[in-house]
Amino acid sequence: MFICDMKRLSAVLPGTIIFIMIAGCAVNNNSLNVRDLADCLAVHGVKIEYIRPLEPAMLYADSAMELGISGRQLAAYYFNIDLEAQKKRIAKIKKNKYVFIMGLKFPAIVRGSYVLVDRQSVV
């Protein structure tokens, strides 16, 4: 289940974090691809307005997509934590709680093998 600090998360992903927490998609999710994450959210009642592919190289991830949820742009980056380099990368993002994309600093939340970024919230 998504276990989190509600105060921090509500500040990071306003409007969408409640849906993600309700969805309850497992943290032990390295075997799931980004489409599986979207399907998991939909099965748990999250209304996904659109899904678009994203360039995973922005965060040196394995794959990525953008989800439209409640009028927000949520980016989901998948890291294969079986690979040592990606395991280190996701650990650094989890520690820092942010990522830089095109020189802009965005708040980030790590859930299992996924980094979730609200692309409309620049820090």
C-alpha cells in the first residue's frame, strides 16, 4: 500500500495524491510496467483522463508516461531496481525528494520502482 506523510504529499501533489493513496497499488512493484501502474489506478477508481508517452531519458529511467488525473499532469517514471545504476538513482531521488527536468526543480515521490512527479508544480 502507499504509505506516506500526508502533509508533505498533499503539498507536493495537490488534488492527485488522494487518488493515488486510495488506489493502493503496491510499493513492491518492480515487476509492473508503467501501463500496469495506470491500469492499477484505473481499477481502484482513479479516473485517468489521458495517457501519453514520456521520454524516460530525462531521469535516466527505464520507461515513463504522463497521466492526466483531475486536470493535473502526473509523470510516472519506472526504474528497474534490479539494475544497480537505476537502484542508486532512485535512492538518490527518494533522499532528495525532488528531480531536475530541463533545468527546473520538481517535487518527486518514490513509490517502489516508480518516481511520481507533478509536472505542474515547480519548486
